[in-house]
Amino acid sequence: MPGLAASSSAQTPAVQRAAPANGHYVGLTKCAACHFQYYENWKSSPHGKAFDILPVKYRADASCLKCHLTGHDAAAEAPVAAHQTGVSCEACHGPGSEHANLALSFVGQEKLLSEDALKALREKIQKTSLNQCIKCHTSMAHKPHPLFERDARTPAPAGR
């Protein structure tokens, strides 16, 4: 298949890498174009439903959106776009524009990507670290979750 990555049997440990400085959020459709199976799995995951479980009256509350919406900037007054809902790829891996733009340069190739090409792609995306997760998990880094009222229109999280 065009543009497929070569498989390497040697696994190297993940090194924490910061997101590219000039990146911007590209949204789920860009990520799903190459990583479709991850996208399919994400849709039914707790991260995929993070915005859906947020009671309607809190969907404009910046203190809630920072954990329930990808790429939310508390200073921005932009409306929620459908491709940003939930905790998607870029919430953990950082803005994906540079990674996506480089990936586009490989479209249509009739060969597997070289190790150098794969390395270049990986360097354009942030590696996930535990510090990224703990910002919202573990009760927002050991702070109590704010009190809120669940409404009848909003589904409860699975298992609650």
C-alpha cells in the first residue's frame, strides 16, 4: 500500500519530546486519515466521549473545557468545533500540523517509508508523558474535582 511504514523489530524506549513550537491543531480528520484504526478505537473510548459526558450547562465553562475538549484555550472565545470535541490525539500529542504536513509529502509513494522518513515523522509530534495525563486525571493533579450538577440530557460516564 502507498506510504506504509516499514516495521522495525527493535523497540526503542520512548523519549519525552516537546511539541513542535510552530504547530497548530489540525483536528481529528487529519489524524484519522493515516491513523484510522486508532481513531475508530478512540471514538468509543472514555477520551472520545469526554465532551459528551460534560453536562450541557458546562460546555462553555473554560475550567471544564481544559480537560474535556482538545486544544481549548481558556483565553479564546471561539465556539466548539465538532472536530475538537473530546480528548483527541492532539490533547496528548500536541498540535499536529507539522506532523500532518510532513506526512502529506509521503502520500502516493509506492514503497515503504525508510527508517529516516519514519524518524522525521516521529520528530514532528510530541511523545505522551505521564505529566500530560495527570493534568486532568488523578482528580486534576490531586485537586478535588469541582462540584457540578448532572443534567438529564447528558449521559453519565461509563461505570458511574
